[in-house]
Amino acid sequence: MEIPVVPALVLIITLSVNNVWRCVCYTAFVFGDSLVDAGNNNYLITLSKADSPPYGIDFSPSGGQPTGRFTNGRTIADIVGEALGGKSFPPPYFAPNIAAATAFRTGINYASGASGILDQTGTLFIGRVPLRQQINNFEQTRSYMVNMVGENTTNTILKNAIFSLTIGSNDVLNYFQPSIPLFGDKVSPTEFQDFMISNLTVQLKELHRLGARKFVVVNIGPLGCIPFIRAISLNILGGKCSAKVNALVREYNKKLKEELDQMNNNMGRNAIFVYANSYDVFREIILNFPKYGFVNNDGPCCGGYFPPFLCFKGKNANTSSSALCDDRSKYVFWDAYHPTEAANLIIADKLLNGDKSVCYPMNIRQLYNYMI
Ligand SMILES: *[C@@H]1O[C@H](CO)[C@@H](O)[C@H](O)[C@H]1NC(C)=O
Ligand SMILES: *[C@@H]1O[C@H](CO)[C@@H](O)[C@H](O)[C@H]1NC(C)=O
Ligand SMILES: *[C@@H]1O[C@H](CO)[C@@H](O)[C@H](O)[C@H]1NC(C)=O
């Protein structure tokens, strides 16, 4: 489908009620997994945590201290928000003492490491917040907003906010891990992709029912190329990615694009679902890494090439328990699963400003300026 992009208009809402909120701002509600978790898992009992150095070493708002972000610096969601004038990063939903007004000013981050579209995903890590529960948590935030400013104003604010979902990688990782008997051989790759799509569709419709109108759905990246998959499929040497894993991801992404296209057609101008093609962008970086200034495209900067890939420092700051590369800006991967901030900066720039091969039917900057 083709959607005309209207010229940039900025909506100004000024509320003097309780002085709650008075700004022209970028508001984002962030859902997803560890690629965008801004610290929610710090509040859970879980094996999936990024709460020790050197995670966050390049994150200046925390002075280089870990925040729960699973990378050395900013996530893609952070960088996109900053570029669109976000006042500060949407805080984790679980952070204590967040003023309810924060939801108006910046939005909230509900993302959780190890989580997936399917409720069962990530069981091995114990604590994590599956997508369905992330959306239940948003419903709580929405109730606060309605209590403060009423139903109509809440809807006006939500209608202009960006709802991003970066999820699905862990579902696929679990599918390929033989130690997790949830799906095993019983479900074919095709059936598995269809479960993911239909469950995701239910959640997107639920968000729409709660007032979300501007959606960014980030597809799954080239998981077959992450150091973890290369290692377990014995592709450490030779720079090969797992063709099997990437094939399943590509087929899922194709179905996702079709589903979002369908939803755009069905909802007309009542909502926009942007398909963000991180797969092709990230694949291009891995293939042509020198062009982007990288010297390493297949190994983690932190934690080593072999299981268990631990990336953390011991209590004595001088005894590093894990290898840390010399120049973090020269590595595509931060740890065995996640990109560095350097890679995130390139991906975020393409998602913000790219053409229709990257974001369809419009890029994130155009979506932000779009009037529903
Ligand atoms: C909320 O919007 C509805 C529909 O536009 C309108 O009928 C109603 O009067 C509004 N309520 C308030 C409190 O403004
Ligand atoms: C969601 O996925 C599960 C498998 O985890 C499947 O049994 C169920 O039918 C799916 N639900 C929908 C609505 O597609
Ligand atoms: C740690 O390293 C710094 C500089 O490399 C040094 O000055 C300091 O004495 C070391 N501390 C310990 C406990 O070894």
C-alpha cells in the first residue's frame, strides 16, 4: 500500500491541569526484548541481566555504569528517541519512584531481556516479561494517565506516540536450542512462524484497542550470524553464518511484512504499522563491515568466542573476568548476542531516514511527523 506523507506538523498540547505536562515532545512506548530493555530485568529474578560492568561502559547518562541495557552504550530505541528530540530516555516500567507524569513526558519502556512473542519463550532464564504481560503493564500506565487527564486527552496523547516492538529473536533462538523441549520437532518451522505471527497480531490489535496508532514493528535481524549461533553451530571459523537459522528468520520476516500490510489496508488511516527491516540493514553491515569502519564482524567485543560467553568484570575492577576488546567502536558485536552501540547508531539512522526497502510504508521520522 502507499500512504502519502503529510508535511511535518507538530501537535502542541498544553495541560495546565496539575501542571502535569506542558511540552511538545517525543513520547515512546517501547516493547521488546534485550535489544531494547532499558533496565526492567534489573528488577526481576532472572539469569538475563546486564547489571554489571562493562555493560553500559559508554552510556554517558549513567557515567559508564551499567543500567540494564544489554550493550556498551545506547540501544536503537534510545538513539531513535534522541534523534527525534526526546527529552530523556523512557524509563523502565519497573523502576521505582517514576512519577506518573513521566508517561506523558517521555513514555515508558516495558522491554525485557529473554522475552519473546510466545509466553513460553525464555523459560530457561526464569524471570522475564513476555510480550502479552508487557502490554498488560502498559494498560496499567494507561489507567494512570486516564486518572490524571481523562480518557480523551489520554487518547490524543497516545495517538501521537510511537509504539515500537522489537521482539521475536528469542522465540527463534529457543526453537533452535535442542536443550529446550518446548517445541522440538513437533512443530515445523512454518507452523512456528505462523504461531509467532498470529500471537503478535493479537498483541498489536490489543495495543490498538488501548489507543496506540503509530506502530513500528522491527523485524528479526540475521540471528544466524550472531556469535552465539555461530558457536553452537560450529561456524566460529570461516566467517559463516547459520544458513538454517537465517532462512527461518527471513521467512518469518516475509510473513510479518505481509501481515502488517494487511493490517494497514484493513485499518485505513486509523493506524499505521511500519515494518522496520533491521535484517537487511544489519546483514549489510556484517557483509561490508570495513565500509562502516569496523574491523571485526563475527566475534564479541566482550566475553569471548566460546560458551558460556560471560561478559562481566569481577568485584576488583582490575581483575577483569572477561576479555574486553581494545576498541569498542570497531566491533559489530558487543557480546555473543547483541550489537555494539556503534552498530546500533548505523541501524537507527537507517530506520529513521531510510527508504522503503528499510522501512515500509514510511520511515520512523516520517511516522513521527504523520498526523493520524
Ligand atoms: C470526549 O470525546 C467524546 C467524543 O469525541 C465527546 O463526546 C466527549 O464530550 C468528550 N469528553 C470530554 C470530557 O471532553
Ligand atoms: C500462540 O502460540 C501458541 C504456541 O505457543 C499456539 O498454540 C496458539 O495457537 C497461538 N495463538 C494464536 C492466537 O495464534
Ligand atoms: C588497578 O589499576 C590501577 C591502574 O591501572 C592502579 O593504579 C591500581 O593500583 C590498581 N588497583 C589494584 C587494587 O590493583
